[in-house]
Amino acid sequence: MTFSRRQTLLALAGMSLGGGVATRVVAAPSLAPRPLVFAHRGASALRPEHTLASYAKAIADGADYIEPDLVPTRDGVLVVRHESNITDTTDVASRPEFAARRRTMTVDGMSQTGWFTTDFTLAEFKTLRAKERLPAIRVHNTRYDGHFDVPTFEEVIDFVAAESAARGRVIGIIPEIKSSTHFHALGLDPEAAFLRTIAAHEYTRQAPLEVQSFETANLKAIHEQVKTINPQARLMLLMAGGYTPADIAAVGGHTTFRDLMTPSSLRQVRAYADVIGPANTDLIPRDKNGAWQTPTTLVRDAHEAGLLVHSYTCRPENCFLPLQLRDHGAPNARNVEGSIAEIRAYLDLGLDGFFTDDPAIGRLALDGV
């Protein structure tokens, strides 16, 4: 099944492809010269996330930026993992020498049990090997389990700089500083480590750089320093619907990300951020069955506040797509045409860039099939 642009708009309107909600797409021009493709944890649909292999595949497939998520080790070195809990993304559970380090910890208000980067020195951490995080969905990625170590932020910078030099094109880096309030409570300072690292590398002083966080306080604190190190850098406040940012919750506040999405709040966000990063469901909500509902005005409202909008995350498997765009394949089957149609629906709202687990599909959505 191949979706034309018209079919996608009809799907969004609930008049075709099984939808039940009538709506209208309100086009809004993008503020970017051309929407950007962000490789979400690399080409994570095709290689285990946050490995150099995943980043290499993303760059080869045309990503404009690659995304390293940053968490510190016990000795304060920034390594590239989606979260401090490394149970699902490394072989740590099979390593008897680390069995005693399994414990329960509260991170960003949620209790988790497993192994955490903050209980490992960098030297210990470097003995671990990466594995696929979603083995039931991305079975093909499990063939790479154990093939790669987990890179440090510095290693990723050097790798991207080398790829840029070899390919003759500039490749952006869009790092996310994870769980800042949590790590500060443990006596670590990920922002200081981040600033030292980007200042120490020629590439991150000059190349496109966009710093992400789900917290507001750290973006406010490093805003000027980041732009002093790299004048073209941008800062992005990531958003997650009805949740309260961890830094706000830590001081007893109750402001949610949805509160921050109002037109007046977006104007306040613009004082310390250049971009917002909402979930795709903040742009087009879904009902309990996963069907698209009426699009919101978030993109238009952000643009009116002077903010770019870079949303997350487009994934190519049926189970992640809106109900209207799923094909007749299995829930975990890849659905390239549906993924392209989904991306184009967000672009028609005026989106300035999007995160995708498969940058090759992102390029098809932008450049034509």
C-alpha cells in the first residue's frame, strides 16, 4: 500500500483509511529553510541504539543530525545511553562480576531496578557491550548484540567530525542532557562536563549543535555559555504532555509540559530556548485505539512565539504508527509507506524537523519517493 499526499490528508481528516474523527489540517509554514532529519539514537531501527554503528548508518542514510543521549559514570564522564539504567541496552545482567550492583533507584520520580551508569567507573563501563533494546520488535538488530561497546560523548564527537571530513558535508549533533536533577542529587554535574567537552573540541565549537533537555533549569543555566562556545548552537526544551519537568517537581511545583505549551508560556520559554521538542502526539493526538484525532495548534503557536518545532519520534513499525496508516502486516512489521505518510502529515502542519529511528525513510518523506 502506498499513500499519496492526498490520502494522508484524508486519513488525518478521518474520512478515509478507517478514521472516525473529522478534522481539518491547518497548514503553517516552517520557520526552517528546510525541515531537518534527526537520527534518533542513530539509525536505531536498523542497528542497536547509541552505538557508532547506529550513527554510521544514520549518516550514510542522510541524517542531518545524530542524537547522543548523555548520562554520567561514577567518575563524571559522559557516556552515550538513553538513561542511567543500562539493563536493557548492555550485557551487564550477564556479567557475574557486576551482579551485586543491581539495585533499585528512583530516577525522575520513577522507581527502577537494574544497573546504573553512576555505579560504574568509565573503565568498568567500557568492559560492557551494547545490545538491542527492543529485541521482540527489532529482531534483526539482535544479530549485532555484543559487537559494539558504548561510546563516550567525546568519542561520538570525534566520530562525527571524521565522518564529516570523509563525506565532505557538515553533520550536526543534537545531544540530550538526561535527568539533570537526579544526577545533581548524586553529586554529579552533567552540565559542567558537557560544557567542558564541547569547548574542548573544534568540531562542536563550529558545527551545528542543538542541546536538548526535558528540564527547564539546566537550559536556563547553560544558555549563554553554550552560545558563547558555539554561537550557532540552539537549545531545545523537550516536552512530554501532562508530565511535570523533574526540576519543577523537585521544588514542589506542578507546572506540566502541557501548561508550557500555551501561547503565553511559549513566549516565556523563548527566553531560554530556541526550539521546543514535543511528542508527535502533542501535534496530532491519538485516541485509545491509536487513531489520529484533531491536530493541535502547537506548531503555529510555537512559531508565533519565535520557536522552532522539532518533534519526536517517527518509527517505521506498524505498532508505532497511527491506526489510519497501519497496513495489513504484523504489528512489528516495517511499514515504510505508512511511516512516510505519517512524517508528511506532520510536515504539512509546518514542522521544522523531526526525529526518526530510520533516517533513510525521513529522507524519502522529504525528498520524494
